[in-house]
Amino acid sequence: MLRELKTFVTVARLGTFAAAGQQVGLTQSAVSAQMRVLEQQLGVRLFDRSGRSAVLNAAGRHALPLAEQMLALYGQMALPPGAGDCVGELRVGAIATLQTGLLAEALPRFRQLAPRVELKLVPGVSLQLFSQLDAGELDLALLIKPPFALPKEILEVPLAREPFVLVAPLHVEGDDPLRLLAEQPFVRYDRTSFGGRQVSRFLREQGLTVHEALELDELEAIVRLVENGMGVSLVPRAGLWLQRPTRLRVIELGALTFHRELVALLRRAQRQPALDCLLGCLDPIN
């Protein structure tokens, strides 16, 4: 039941079975099967299924906060004893999409469990945050998985796996992502960032030469530029743009799909109840 509840919460957050499946590592049909099992066990339908979307109906909206509460309670069983007695400061660095996503969801729960721990949130891009962690300036870094081997003293904890998609303005026709990338202006995800390096590698592997319109690191800004007709882009299915109505087309890459992996990094010598508590809040199941 816990597995189905976690998938249910993910579907409710992302809005489609396909996106939820990519997030939790299941096929779309497996997600659909889990939701059928959950609905049969509860005796109610939870979604109004319309096309590719899965919109919560009244029963689903009632069930969602209860499911989140059950997952949170389950997660508390795995937390180390004494987290509530911890005092001091935790310096946590996080990329923008994790600040507004997983971290924003985890912090209220962490505050309840460790009320005397003061959190200092440090924004930044992945490479910058890794350098700060390595220099001892951060206790925890939440970022894109580095494309290189980590020092032995650094511990990596997986958080999420996000697929890249092609986003295009509404007026741009066609569903072939490679053709659109070759023909349309391209808003590039900063090639010096960990995520941007993945985009560059994908373009090389596909033998594509793109017509660059602009290059930047902020995903929300990239999406807004695409909405306003600047060009097409390859971005991870992540961030606040998924939670608002958009004026763009989202085109799946199909068999060509690649992912960015989000991880938490910390120094092995610094494991402590407060850090373990925060990691538990970031993923109530795992």
C-alpha cells in the first residue's frame, strides 16, 4: 500500500501517469496498474482521466493530504532517535528546482521533528555547491549528480530522477524532436552546468548542430523564453513551470530520453542525527 500511496502522490503532483512513472522508475502501464489497485482497495475513483492527464477528482483531493500524512508518519519510523534534541546550525546548499520542490516539501516536516536546529539555505548551481561542500562550507549539498567520481570522503544519497523533454512554442508545429532541434532556434541550458553538459552530450550523440538563440542556467527563465517564442529547448521535467498553466508544447523524447539525477552529498565524517533526519524528510519512503 505504501508503494501505491507514494506513486499516487507523485501522479497528483506531476499530472500524468507517464511523468510519475519516470519520476519513480516505473512504466506508464505499471503506474496505471498501481492506481487501479489503490482505487479498488479504497473503493473510490481518485482521478478524472482525460487524454494524457490525470486530474484529481473530489475523492482524490480528499485522499491526497491523508496519503501525504501516512507517508510522513511511516518515514518517522526510520528517523534516528534524538533528532528532536539536536541543536545548532545546518548549512544546506540547493539548486533552484530542489529549493522549490523536494526541499520546500521536506522543511516543514523537518522543523517539526528538529525544532531547535537552525537551517541556513545557500542557493547556487551544482558545481558551485559541490565546491562549497568539498571546502567544508556546507553540511549538505542538494544538486545534480556530478559527472565525475566523488572523493571517498563524500557520501552520495539518491533523491530523484528527472527526464529531459523538448519544450517548444505553441505556434511551432511537428512532433519529431530531432527535426525541431535542427530547424528551430535553440535556447540552451548552460553548457557549463551539470545538466547543461548532459544536453550537450545528447546533441553530440545525435549529430545535431543547433542554431543557438541564447544560453542560460535558470530553468524557469528558459521556459518563459520558449513560451514567448524565443525558440525550443531541452529541459528536465522539473520546477515550478510544471505547477502552473503553460503556453508551450512539451514533447517527449521517447526512446532518446535521457535523465538528470538529483542527489544529496555530505561528508561521511559529518553524519549526525539532524542530517539523517533531514535526509529522511527529503524521501519519506527511502
